[in-house]
Amino acid sequence: MNVLGIIASAVAALFITVVLAKGVRRTALRSGIGREPGARPSRAGVVRRLGGATVVIGVGTAAAAGSALGAAGDGGRAVTGLLAGAGIVAVLGLVHDVRPLGVPLRMAVQTAAATLAVCLAGLSPVAGVLSVIWIVLVTQAFALLDTSDGALATVGAVTAAGLLACAALDGRSGPALLTAALLAGLIGFLLHNWHPARIRPGASASLFTGFVLASSGALIHAAAPPERAAWAALPVLATVALADTALVLASRRRASRPLLQDGGDHITHRLRRIRVTVPGTAVVLGLWAGVAVTIGTLVYAGVLHPALALVPPVGSALAVLALLRIPAYVAPPRTGTRRPAHGTPAPPKPPAPAAAEPARTPAGRPTVPPPPTGRPAVGATADRS
């Protein structure tokens, strides 16, 4: 494994992402992009698609250059296919940020991109079909994590670190190059995405991150030696993203809400409802992912028994059940009076107050009240104490 080439690619990804993110932030603030007309410029008011493009360009350029220089070793073809598929879903996310696309079209494009990556990786038909399903599922799960400042970048960086460790154990240069570049790029992006976020990943970077992580995991699993418990260890690394997706689907199903409609029912939203700060939310998700990644990596390395790989999914399931008890959908306040039940007569309306009879003079003419200034009217005598 070309360690120096992988490290150089990671450093390049970090540098490119930081420079591009800083330039995007300055350009957006100067041109007034992302602010409401007449409103003051916001530090987090940068267009999402511009922030996501920095991760895609930084990681993609560094990984492609490293692969061209031989850092991917024998996995150059697989790296090329994976980057091609990741670029397709990144463009899909960029278009979706500008003009929202339908779910069937997005799923079709993601499936085609995953199929391209699997075919160029040379997997068997059965492993290829399972890998396509896994890539599409994990990609969409990571796309749903972009709900709070720093959440996606933190979970993605922790997951990439676990995959990098698994690839390094077997000397797999291709997956190691991709995960190292993604890890460095997300760290560089996190410098501008931490609360208060100056730029945001959007659908472009979130889909790109999920696709690279899922595809790298599929490549590592396909080439893992028989003694590795890859079937039990690698799925654990995506525990947080899958738990968030399960929470959203279960919550909307219980509330009889559309499953594909956006709402404030993710893990980050529920943590905010119990007074966890925005940086604290990112830290909680990072620790959650860190525990799952550590256990999964140790199981893959053979340090822990494969049965212990059940600990993160079981713990995440209990966490999802606890988070479901936090209300996510606030009913709008009721206005007006309550309508009576069917068959119940409506209560009688109170009679309108009778108009007061104006005072009259001895001659029968109505008197004129004094003006509201407190002074006696003209022609009248004021009372004195």
C-alpha cells in the first residue's frame, strides 16, 4: 500500500476544500447570496449547493490525482468507477438544490450510479446486486443527516476514519485512498460548517459523502479475507445514519404523515427540543458514531467477537424508541369557539345589552355630555368641591 501517496492525497483534499470553502463563503457574502431582500446578511446565509461543491471538488480532485499517480495500486479501476458514480450523484444533488426533483428520478439516478461503480469494481452478480441495494440505502440515509450545523460532516468523518482503518488492515490501497481523501475533505469542510455554519453541505455533498462511504464499504467487504467478520462489522459503521432514517420513518408512520415529506422529526430536531445545543447535537452524534465505528473496527480486526457487533444496532434501537417519545409535530393553536357535538343543541347566545336611555332636560330635550377634556362645556356650570 502506497502510504505516502495516500497521505499526500488526503493533505491535498484538505487544502483544496478549505481554500474553496473560504472562497465560496466570501463570494456569497459579498454578492448577497442567501439573504432575504432588505435583511441583514447572515453568517449562515450561503447557498447550500456552493458549500457542497467544495467537498465534491476537493475530495474528487485529490482522489483522482492520487489514483493517476499510482496511490490506488491495483484498485485504480475500482476507484475510477466509484468516483464516476459519486460524481453522478453529486450533480444530481446540485440540480436538486437548485430545483427539487421527484423521488423516483433521484432513486433511478442513484441506482444507475451504484450499478456503474459495482460493475467497474468487478464484483460477482450476487455481490453486485446486494452492493447496489446497500449503496442506495446508505447514500439516502446520509442525505437525511443534513439537518443541523456540523452533523453530516462529523458523522461522515468518523465513519470514514473507521473504513480507513479497515482498509489499512488488509492493505487495500483503493478504499484507503478514497476514505482518507474524504476524511480530510470533511474535516476541512467542518471548519466552515461548525455552528454557526458559514456554508452548508446540501444535497450535493450529503449524497456524495454517503455514496463514497457505502461504496468503499462494499469494496472492502468484497475483498475481505475469509477470517474477517466483514459481514457483521462493516454494516455497523453506518449505524447513526440508518438509525436516523428508521426514526423518521417510524415517527411519520405513527403520526400518519407522508413518509417522503420533509419535517422536523430527525434526531437533531428531537435533541434540540430537549434543550441540547447545536454544537452539542453534533458532538452527541459524533460520539454515537464513534462508539459504533470503534466496535465495528475491532470486530473486523478480530479483537472482539462478531457477536458484539450487535451492541451498536441494539443500543441504537433503544435510542430510537426513547427519541420517539419526544414530540416532533406541534399541533397549531385552535382559534374560535368549540363546535358542539352532533345532536347537542347549541347554547343560547347572551342577550345584547340594552342601549342606555339618554338623559333629558325638563323640556324633553336630550342633554349634551361634556367633552372628554374634563373641562365644563360651553354654557354649563362645572361642579366644585
